[in-house]
Amino acid sequence: MSLDSLSAPIAPSSSASRTIALAGNPNCGKTTLFNALTGLRQRVGNYAGVTVEKKEGKLQVGETDVNVVDIPGIYSLSARSLDEQVARNVLLGTQADASRPDFIVSIVDASNLERNLYLTTQLMELGRPVLVALNMMDVAAQNGIDIDAAALGEALGVPVLPIVASREVGLEPLKRRLVEPLPPLPKRHWKLAPSLEDEIKKLADFLTEHQLIEPLAAEGEAIRLLLNDMEAAPVQIELPPELENRIIQARERLEAADIDWWAVEAEARYGWIKHICAHAVVTAEGFKHTTSDKIDRVVTHRILGPLFFAFILILVFESISRFAQYPMDLIGGFFDYAGDWVRGLVPPGDMQGLLADGVIPGVGGVITFLPQILILSFFISLLEDSGYMARAAFIMDRIMRRVGLNGKSFIPLLSSFACAIPGIMATRTIENPKDRLVTILIAPLMSCSARLPVYLLMIHTFFPSGKRIGIFSTQTVVLFSMYVLGIVAAIGMGWLFKKTLLRGHSPPLIMELPPYRFPAWRNVFSTMLTRAGQFLQRAGTVILAISMVLWFLAAYPKNIQLSRNYATERQQMETRFQAGQLTEAEKEQQLAELKVAEASERSRKSYLGTMGHTLEPAIRPLGFNWKIGIGLISAFAAREVIISTMAIVYSVGDDEANENTQSLQKALQNDRYPDGRPVYTPLVAVALMVFFVLALQCMSTFAIVRRETNSWRWPFFMLGYMTALAYVTTLIVYQGGRMLGF
Ligand code: GDP
Ligand code: MG
């Protein structure tokens, strides 16, 4: 097969629909373009079996439906990381759950042309037509870079269309191009030494003969296999032994001829790219200091940088506690109303109980926190989109270094603020296996969004909203402290692990800081929607199921031996009232007390109550009673379930239709020990939050650690150390707090 045959045009697969893939470096504006093209017609999920994000969308141009597949942001196609592997597989059509794109759109950041074109040259070797979308033309212009798109396209051998994705400039011509007849397949213009070309050809022929890859992509695959040292790759791919042998032999021949096979590819590609750019690009002098540089002088400053970072975090938490209350009350009110409505509709019995005391408070209790999740994800995506997140990692590198880790570990830790699972997945970018393991072990200490509802319930219930410390409300300060505690614990444990179990040097951090950009609202909005969707999905599935089980455990067994005959006592009270021995108010009060006594005896003797009581001796020193114990047991499945549990525990037994349903907050405030002491004090609330900061209460995290470390040892180690840490720290906080007189 000659190289020239690669350039024969191929007919469009079908005129009615076409699949295109968007590929590009991180930060090239891929998400922005994807959103601008597809609007809200998109779906986000995961590729089967891996947690690499799968994003697909649709648009219509004239008569043609175009499916747009968004590939993860990558710098190359060497398949050294999982993202790169998935990207390759999707582009080659070998990813199980994605159809082969007809056409590849390579998005290139015009302000960073040479580095971005590296990936483009690799995309051009996959045997599909390629179109370059030259994005960020505005930024390039500001930086004094003038690119002749036509000349660039001429030199590359593929069409090049300039665009500004964030302002939707140039999108119409791009869209039209997407449905026109496909451009010819690109040729490989760069060449290597003849002996290398010879080996590449031999390997490509072997791949084609054995149908290991489709013929058009064989040459690119041969280059990748032969010239990439995959030894250090975190994800190893099994090659057929025959192929493996051929590669080894070819490399031996090259080494015998004194050719450094591992060094030639990057050199050759960059050589060609430099050559093209020399013709198509003119850079004006005197554009050294951009606005980004100026901002960075303050924001990444040794002292001002961390201060600014802390200020941003406080601002985020202040907004959460300030703006969320009203929508929260609305949602809470809605579920209260729904509960009453069901009580009126469904006759008393198990069905009513399951719905009104199980499902509705269980799911509702968690959904109430949707506003907070929205606000948090709003800020996180704002910070990401503006380019600040990378600075946060850079600032943290200095601190991480003291611990013996580097800033690379901070990015997974930062993602863990949303959820430990993507955080742990993100550790795949850490080359050093020991550093990676340490990062996995400490990632779940960062406060994820499932903890937020728990913190907020405690804070809103037990800390007055009016009080302030300095300019911030007490509530904000407490919330902020919980996040800080998680960070401090993570850094401390990281240090400990690096000193003891997993000693070793960490390589220095090499990371690029993308320029600051004004965030695109569409991106921010779409991230918020996605997060909200995931949160609601969890509430509608996992939490719904657990709520139902919990309700059953709390409501059964029914035929229990009660210590008093409540019905008779109620009757007696009525009689005494009739006889004038009790006033109306006294009767009401005694009836209410009786009702609480009955409800609490019933729930004490339920299955759930028995479990809580069994646990109680162990958690009493932490200031927790058996009801909290039940919450802790159920929260080992997923943290936010504690809220559902509490809502169920405190409402079961409340059988009679009760028009003024107590909110969970009130129920917690009013809960008393038999001697009249309140069960919850601010100290107990803090102790409970501290426990939640430090304990591993998440089955999904456990499962992902099992998978990522490929052993049972590490997930169990993690569960053990985190539980011990949580227990001991909470014990110190509670007992210490009591000694100090709180
Ligand atoms: P991705 O990492 O490739 O998905 O990049 P994003 O789409 O998230 O974009 C990164 C940043 O660049 C965001 O702040 C975008 O708003 C911004 N951005 C995207 N395209 C352009 C553009 O053409 N011009 C400018 N000035 N900013 C852009
Ligand atoms: Mg993106």
C-alpha cells in the first residue's frame, strides 16, 4: 500500500447523517465549541467500563443530521494515559460503545499553535478526513500572532477554518463544512530516516495482514507502536506476542544502527510543524507580557497567592450559606406538603407509611440540598473556565512539596471536592506509582459534595444564622473549617504515608498555566445542569432504594412488647380533662409528650433501633446517641443517606395524620435524652461533622479504589485508617470540647 493511496477521496457514508469527532488539547476550547454546536441537545455519560467522560450531541445542518462526539482533552495519541487510549479507540472505531466517526475536527488553539498542531499531525494518521478548527483567533490577535489560515491549510494538507468559539464567530462556515463532501484523506508529509521508514512500513504491513487495525490507520499505528516507549505508561496494553516480538526485533535492529528510536518522533513532528508555521504565521515583537502574566504576578505570589485562594474559598462558602436558604425552604416545604397530601390520599397502613414516612422524607431530605449543589458547581465551573483552577494547583504545589508530593497530586484532590471518584480516576496522570497510591489514599478526605448536605443540616440547625465572626457569618466560618479540616487531614496523612509506607522521591511538577479567560456562561450553565442531573439521579435511585429499606427497618417489627399501654393512658387523660382535672393546655401538652414517648419507644424497638442500640456503647464517647448511630450505619453506603435516615427515624411512629409536620431541623433541636438534656448541642453537631469529614462512608469510593489499585488490601487499609482517624479525632474534639466547657 503506497502512501499516496491514502489521499483518495472517499464518498460520504450517507448524506442524511454523519458522525464527527471533536479532538484537541485541554483548554483549546473544545467544550465551548461542542456547546455552541449542539446547544442543549447533548448527553453526558461514561464510556462502558471506564470512567472517562463520554459526551455526545446533535446538530442539524440543512438536511443532514450531524452527531458530534466529544473526545477527552489530550496532548497526544500515544495512548500513555487512559484518556488517550479511549480517545484513540473512539477515533479508530474500536471503542465498544461509540460509532466510528466519519470525520475528525481537530481543534487548535491559535495562540499556542505549534504545541496544538502536534496532536493534529497524529490525528491526520488515523485514516480519516481531518478539518482543523483554528480557535481562539481573538487571543492570537491580542498576542500579536497573525495566522494565514489558507496558507496553513495548504501546508498541512487539510482544510483550516478560523473561529472564535466563545463568541460564535466563524461557526456558520464550519457547520456548512461539516456536511459538505468529505475532504481528501491527509497525507503524511514528514519523513524519517530511510531505515526507520523501512521498519515502519514492515510493521504497518504486518498490522494490515493480521487485520489488527484497518489499513488506512496502519501506518500511524506502526509509528506509535514502534517509536513510543510504553514502559512507563500507567495503563499497559497487552499486545499479541507475535507483534510484541516484531517490535522488539525492529528496535534492536535500529539500535544496532545507532538510531535512537525513542527520540525521533517528537523531533520529526515538531520539525515539520516549525517549517509550516514559518510560512503561515507572523508574530509581532513586544507582546511578551500579557494580561495573564500581570494577574499571575499577584495570584501566584508566594504570600498573596494562598491568601487570595483562601479568600475565594470563603467567598464560595459564604454564598452557599447565604443564598441557598430560601430555595431550600421552598423545596423542603414542597416535600412536607407532598407528605401531607399522600397522608390524606392513601389510607393509613404500610403503603402510607412507606410513602409518607419513607420515600418522601428520605428522598426529599436529600433533594432539599440541590440549591447548594448548584451554587457549588457554579463556582467550581466558573473557576475552571476562567483558568484559575490551574493556578490553585500551582499554589498548592509548594505546600504539597513539603509533604513529599507534588502539585500533580493536587488536581485529583481538587476534583475530589466534587466527588472522590473522578478524583481517584484523575490520579492516573501521576507517573510515580507510590505518589499515585498516596494520592488515592488521601483523596476521600477532601470534602465531597455528598458531605455538604450533612454539614449544612448541622450548621443550619445548631448555629444561629445572625451571628458573625468578623465579616463572615458563624455558619460560613464553621463550614469553611470543615473543608479546611479535610485538606489538613489529607496533607497530614499524605506526609505520614510518604514518610512510612510509601517512601520515595516525587518528580518535579511540569504543568502549563492556561491564560485567563472570561468564562463562557454556556459552559458554566451546562456544567451546573450536568451536576444537578447526577445529583438528582442519585436521589432517585440509590437514595430512593435505601430510604425504602430504612423505612422498613424503622417501622418493623410491628408486634412489639410496649412498656406502657399508650391507648389506655390517652383515654385516661381524656377522662380527667372531662372531669375538669386538667386544663385544655395541660391535656394537649401531656398528649404530645405521650406521643413522643410512644414514637420513641417504637423506633427504639424496631430493627433499626436495635442496630443503633448495639452500636451505642461504641459511639457514646463521641457524644452520639443510638439514633445518630443508625445514621452512621446507613451512611456507610453513601454519606448523604444519613439525612434520609434521620428524616425517617424522626417521623416513623407519627402515624396519625398530623397537619403541622415537624421539620427535621425542629425534630433534631427538640430531641432530648430521658433526663431532659438535649441530644444535640453545637458541640455534638461539630463532632458529627468532624466524623463525616474523616470517615470513609462511600461504597462507590471503596469499589473504585479496589479497581484502581487492583487489590483488596488498599481499599481495606483505607477503610481502616479513615475510620480510626475519624473515631479518634471525633473523640478528641468531643471530650476536649466538654472539658473546655462547651
Ligand atoms: P476545553 O478544555 O478544550 O474544553 O476548553 P473550554 O471550552 O473549557 O475553554 C477554555 C476556556 O477558553 C474557557 O474559558 C472558554 O470560555 C475560553 N474560550 C473558548 N474558546 C475561546 C475563543 O475562541 N476565544 C476566547 N477568548 N476564549 C475562548
Ligand atoms: Mg472541556
